[in-house]
Amino acid sequence: MIRLAGWSAGMQLIEAVTLGIVQGVSEFLPISSTAHLRIVPALLGWQDPGAGFSAVIQCGTLLAVCVAMRQDIRHLLRGFLTGVKTGQPLATAASRVAIMIALGTLPIVVVGFAARHFIRGQARQLEVVAAAVLLGTLLMTLAEGAAWWRSKRGQTDRDGLQSVHFSDGLTMGLLQVLALIPGISRSGITIASGILSGLDRRTAARLSFLLSLPAVAAAGLLEAWQQRQEIFGTIDAASMAVAGALSAAIVGYGSIRWLLAMLSTNTLWPFILYRLGLAAVLVWLLTTGWIESSACNGKTQSNFFYAEALNCDATTTVF
């Protein structure tokens, strides 16, 4: 088995690839990447891979979003630039959605900065993570209940980004703030928000992924820059970074495509049930001592925009 020095006193290649896969799956499926990035290393007895590695695999999932959603991104950018050139930035649906995404990102930036010390500290306690998993599950259940009620009354969910209202994006942006609490799941809370607003599940997921781009890009790239000496300090460290990022990007792309296809014909109930099991596992790990509750036990990361990552010693940045 290959072990490379340079990350946490020597990380095995299989560890880098596995953590990249966990990130790629749990970042986009509504199941909370924080909880999984705590549970997997704890169960397997692995050390904390470090802030730099966490930033790199987050950049891998950013690449996955850009590739998987490239047509939507291109459409929104063209619409926005056309609106700016014509002096009518709100004239088209594409331009409105682009502006909505920018405005919807502001709440998590403001709250993430204001509450950064709480996010790095008390919010990282595993009891909080378990409670947040249940809270996110409750909101997803309410969203499915709302969709069922609309269907029962013969109401049709809105389909496509052209049907998105400003209020949909702003509400989603506000609820996205809850994702700063580890365990909530950014994708879970934002998809639930879209469904509650009347969007169909697939459209809610598309908007959720697009809304993640500004914050994830700022957080991942800034964190990677701040940790560049750790990431590129040695050839071994850089090799681990590439392995983790590539596995996160490839699996993340597949996760996005699969989820969009799945939500075209299915509900969130499989994820709701899975999250209930996840909460039970977290409680079991805590009560049996398999994993420590401490917010800064070397297994969690708080980065200023995004609470879904790995290392508590990281310099706080953004999503």
C-alpha cells in the first residue's frame, strides 16, 4: 500500500482517494458532508488530513459543479452580460436568475463572517452535528409534505429556471445560512427551500447547485491559496492533493448528474430515511466513545463560507 509523507505524518494514497470520494458524494447529495467526513476517518482510524487537503478536495467538487452545470452557467452568464449591455439587467429570466444567485450569496457571506468564531467552536460539537442532521431532515420532510399537498390539490410545480422567482432565490439564500451549522447539508436545505417555494425537485436542485458556486469558489480557492505551502510543499503532498481532488471531481460530477436524473422521477424520501439512520449512527458513535465530541479534536474544518469540510486548525475563510 502506498504511503506518502507530507500530509499528517504520512497519508496513504487510499485515504486521499477515499476522502475525495466521500467529499464528492456527500457534498452534493443532501446527506451532509461534514458528518460523513467525521465518521469515515473515525471509523477507519485515520488521522486528520489537514486544512490544505480539505481545501483541495473542495476545489475538486467546485470543478464538478462547473462541468456538470456548464450549460446553465453559460446561459446565465450570456443573459446577464446581454442585460448589462442593453441596460436592462432584469429583462430576461437568465439575467434575473444570475442576479438572484449573486444576491442570494450575500446572507451566508455576512453571517459566516459575523459568526465565524461560533462556527469554528461550539457549532463543531458532534452533539450539534447530530441535532443539525435531524433539523435538516425535518425541513426536507416538510418540503416533501408541501409537494404532496400541492399534488393532492392538483397544483403543478414550477419547472425550469425560467420559472424561478426572485423570492425563490432569496429565500434559498437565506436558508443556505443554516448550512454554516455542520450537519444541516447545504444541498439538502436549499433543495428543500426550492420545493417549499413551489419549484419541482429537479429545478430546485439545479438552482441549489448554481447558488453554491460563488461561495464554494471563494472559500475553496482562498483556503487553497492560504494553505499553498502545505499543498505544494513537497511532491508527495502535491500528489496526494491531485489524487484527492480528482476523485472528488469525478465522483462529484457523477453525483450531480445522478441526483438531477433521480429527482426527475423520485422524491427526497430515500435521503430523509438515510439521514435518520445517519443521526442514529452519530449518537451511537458518541455514546460508545468511537468518536470525540470536541469541536476541535483535529477532525473538523471550519471554513468561513462553508461548514461542510475537515480541519479545525484551518484559517477561517468563507462557505
